[in-house]
Amino acid sequence: MDYREERIIAHIDMDAFFASVEERANSDVRGKPVVVGADPKGGNGRGVVSTANYKARAYGIHSAQPIARAWRFSEEARKKGSESAIFLPVDFLLYGRVSKHLMEILHSYSGAMEEASIDEAYLDISFVWNYKKAENLARKIKEKIKYEEGITASVGIGPNKLIAKIASGMEKPDGLTVVLPERVQPFLAPLPIREIPGIGPKTAEMLYGKKIFLVQDLRKISEAELYEWLGEWGLSLYEKARGLDTSPVCEGEEIKTIGDQETFEEDTLSPRLLSERLYVMCKNVLGSLSQGGFQTFRTVTVTVRFSDFRTFTRSHTMKNPAAKEDVLRIEALKLLLPFLDKRENPYKMRIRLLGVRIEKLA
Ligand SMILES: [Mg+2]
């Protein structure tokens, strides 16, 4: 089965960010095992490790570990003749400053950027058109970050945010992993389920109990079953296990995009039903627009997923901001119609999911 999506998304994740920034800022600790976090108080400290650099990780130290434990690992290493780790307090002001600069750098490469955390961001780089060029762009971005801030980043590239995010974690540090759309399924299949963002210890425990350890095991479970076990989150998991994710790369932390989507009870190609549902979504979307404190939109995006899971998004940005429901309906319908005839759907494939989104809100 072909699950092709047309976007190209990059996820950029700094390597051991806090520790890397400390190394860069402070020549005394450069090249040494560095642990940023709570005060270890000679092994009696409470609190946890925020970030350990790769030299410290070689001692068994990792983030979220109790700081006292990290201290013991460092002591063990010292007794064996290695350098002991340097423990530093968290300096949010410094990391915030560096982060701000890094985000500016990233934003200069694409207008569509989403800050996912202090040291991670998504870039929509669909404009490069192909994965070879996407890979070259990622190399440039990595070099720029290294040159400007002296730290390394790992980049993942794929057809959506989910795949890009998983990919960026594959070859850390200083990694670059490209997952072509046709490689999404073999890429995901052998991964442990914990690699799927959102599967925490609780969900994992439940799934292990059902002998589900790998993504390929998870894929054998029906949508209905996952819904029964986990509710709405189960439905989303069903899609994630197939590498599907339609969420847009959106700027800023606030909502700058408002959308609604629906997976139909039965796949359909009925123009009447589809336009009806489309209108309902337009109404919902405009309702949320005013609730979000916005009045106008300029971009309308329609997402169509066919019964074979191929997913397409089509957008149109208007010259002038619009506010009316009939404008949204007309724009959305114009984007949907080609999927109902041979322009975008020559084999009359039925539609599984339909979504509408508005962007460039004001
Ligand atoms: Mg990171």
C-alpha cells in the first residue's frame, strides 16, 4: 500500500542542548563530561539531570535520572581513572538567549516554522520539491548552526512532522536521517512502540501486556480495538502506527491555524455527503475563529485522505483577508472538487478523511 504524502518536513533537534551551550560558553568545561541539572551535593542532592553531554552519557548518566545517581556514576568513573563529570546548574537565561538566536536562523530558511521546545523546531520545506534538495538544505542548516553557535543538531526529514521527529532521533548526535515517503512503512515497522511520540510509560505498559512491542505489532490491531482500549487517543495511534500525520507546521505557540477534520464511518465519494460534511466543518472552523480572538483568514487548506491512505493537502491563499462563511465554503469546495473527478482522482478512489483548515489569521 502506498501512503504517500506530498509535504517535506524537517525536524531539527539540538544535541544535548544545555550541556552543549555550557561547553561553548565556558572553555573550562569544554571537551569534558558535563551534567546540567540539580546540585548533586556530593551524592546527597535531590532533583534530576536536565541534560548530560555524550561524554557523561558514556558513564551511564542521562536526562531525568536522579542527580545522586549521576553523581555515583561519575565517582565510579573517577575511581577507574576517568575524568569525573562536571555538574552545572541550569542557566535558563543563557539557553533562552541561544535558543532565540537559533530559532531566528531556522526561520530564515522557511516561513513555516514551529518551535516545538527550547531546542527543537519543525520546518515545512516542501518548497524544495524533492528529498535530495531537502537533504542539501538540511546540511546547510546544520553547518550554519555549527558556525553561528558552535553546537551540533540532528535533523530528520520526512513527509510529515511525525516521521521527521522520529527520524531526527535516529542518528544522534550530529545526525541527518531522510525518510522517503515510500520508505515510511519499512522505517517504522521494526521500531519499538516507545519511539512513537505520545506513547508514554503507561500506554506502553498496557500494550506490552498485549504482546505489542514493535510498531509492526501495533499495526495488526484494528482501529475498533484501539478505540476500545484507548478512546480517541487509540484512533490517533492507529494513524501514527501507519506514519500518518496531517498536523500543519504552525508558527508560534498560540494557535495560528484552526481546523476540523472527520474520518467517515464508511469511505465515500458521494458529492452530496462530502460537501455537506465540508460545510459543517467550515461552520465549526469559523466558530473557533472568533473564539480564538481572530476575525479574518487568508489561507484555506483542504486535506483529503483516500481509502488507501494516500493523503493530499491543497491550499489557496487569498489576496485579501476574508471573514465570511460563504467565502470559506466556496474556497474549500473549489479545493475539494478536483478530488471527486478525474483531475485528482482518476481511479475514483473513495475518501476516508476530509479536513478543512484556515491559516494566516488576523
Ligand atoms: Mg535536543
